[in-house]
Amino acid sequence: MPRERRPVLDRLAGARRRFQVHALVELDVAEADARLAVAEPHVSWTGFVVASLARAVAEHPDVNVRRAGGRVLSFDHVDVGATVERHWEGRATLDIATVRDADRMTPAEITALLHAAKSGPGADHRPRGAMRAVLALPGPLRRTATRIAGTVPGIAAAFGPAVGVTSIGMFSRSWGWAVPLAPLTVIATVGGVADRAVVRDGSVVARRMLPITLSFDHALIDGAPASRFTETLRRTIETASVLD
């Protein structure tokens, strides 16, 4: 296992101790589908969802938080981490692109940023200084050190965004939900868009539908705030308001 991947595995191991709750939602994206097809400049589905998620987070800042021991850190900026498949020197690897102030960016700007992150060497994840020494420790000691570091507010804040998007629709056109294991406060796992039979005005019709799994850290976000956030995201995506 490459040494630079060890922090990822350690944080995933830590995610197993989180009290995650998941909402499996299905959104009508007929309006968005029609507008994305003619959008200039180009807007990808992932760029659209990241922009929509960021606007919803901006409306509900109580979800843009992270635990640091017995404290709760609140972030002033809406940064979103998005998984991308990066191609470089004949290899394809998964990486995380951080979209800074995503609520202030247009979907086209986010799409361009994510596209740029898919090529080139990407961010330099090589460990330096104390991190190099930590990564040399045996697994149990390394994970303990990571867990203790996460209780220090300054270090916990540097772990990256509290909100993220991962898209299984990037890799498959299959329709369906996925339930992730992620060390984030809120993560949206996006499936592929497909025609689905739904009831509209008493009739069964085919509509373009998008499955999304919304996962919340229940230690930080209760059911009522999670429901309000989910409803805001549903409205934002179904009306395609970020494309206005």
C-alpha cells in the first residue's frame, strides 16, 4: 500500500465509529436535464450537483461543521470535496478535488475545475515533516495518532471540507443508490440519471430521475435539520435554480 494512501485508510477506519444516517432520495431532474443539454459553457452533472449542494449548505450553515474532540468546528466558507478519476502517465487514480467557496461559483466554473483536476499530476500528497514520521508507525499506533490529532481544532480544520460529493454515475450508467463510508459530516453519493416511471397528476409517466444518497453524521446533525437540508437540496436540484 503506497504510504500516501495510509491517511485515507486511517480516516475510513475512523469513519466506522461515526453514527451515520442515510437518506435515499430520488429527484426529478427533467428540467435540469433539458437545460444541461444546451448549457454554454458546458456543465457536467457532477458540477451541477456540487453547485446545488453548496447553495443548500449556504442556506443551512449548521451542517457545515466538524467534530474536534468535545468541540464542534463551524466553517465560514462552503468548501466541497469531490471525487475525480485522474489520468496521468497511463494510470487512473481516484483523487479529491476541493472546490473552495463552491456556493459562490457557477456550475460551469465548477465543471471546469473538476475537468482540470482529472488530468496532470494532481495535488502533491507526499508526506512531510511530522506526517512522514506518523505514517511510518504501525497501523494501530498510526490510527491512534490520527484520532488524537483530530481532537485538536487547528488540525481537525485542516482535514479538508466537511461536505463532499462522490459520483458513482461517473463510472456507470446503471441506476441505483450506494451507501458510503466516509469521514465527512455530509456527503452526497450521486447515481446515474435514468428514465423512471413516476406518478404525475394521477398518471404514470416516464421522467428523468436522479438517485442520491445523503449521509449525515448523526452526532452533529439531528433528523429535523437533516430533513430541512434535504428539502432545500431537492428544491434546488429539481428547479435547476443554480443554472439561472
